[in-house]
Amino acid sequence: MSINSVGVSTYSPIGSGAILINLPSPPITFVENRVFTSSTTIGLTWSQSTNNGGSAIIDYAVWCDQAIGNWVMVVSGITTYSYTVTGLTSGLVYQFKIQSRNDLYWSEFSEIITVQTAQYPA
């Protein structure tokens, strides 16, 4: 209902209520998938958090750092619970973290995991 200089309006129809959307929680159980880890690849797998923020998870993004503090987004738009990072260097240590995204925005980062690519014996 509203009031102005002419008078009082009729009541508006009752709404269906608002749906609150919050940021989702980051993915959980983030680990290396050794089946897909080699000298130039690292397999990653995770589980969706139980808190999607009130909106379905759209996708995931994987971030990588070579333990020097220079995080780079490797890929986004992942709709599964795993990803294999390719084009890596044999024997190097890499760090990874991931995010989930809902209709509002990206989650905080997951826990960081540290993985070393396989190295051939000298």
C-alpha cells in the first residue's frame, strides 16, 4: 500500500518472498589424483561443499603456483569434480587451490595442496 496527496492505494498482492544468495563455500576433499599425475601432468580431484550459498554451483576454477607466490588461474568453467593440469615440468613442485562459483560470485579458496610432478631417474 502507498500514500500520496490523492489518497491511499489498495494493498499490493502478497509476494512469494525473496531468495537470499550468498557466496558458496570452497570445494572440499581437494587432493591429487595420482592416476593422472605424470612427469608433465598433475591430476586433481575434489568434492562439492555442502554449502552452495543458496544457488546451484555453476563451475569451478583451478589456480596454480610454483611455490613463489605468483598464483595464476589455470582454468575456469570446469563442471566436473576433477581436472588434469598439463604442460608442467618434470620434477618441479606445484601448489594448487580451487574455487566454486554460484549465481553470486566465486567462493573463497580451498585449502592449498602441494604436488610434485614425476621425475625420471638420472
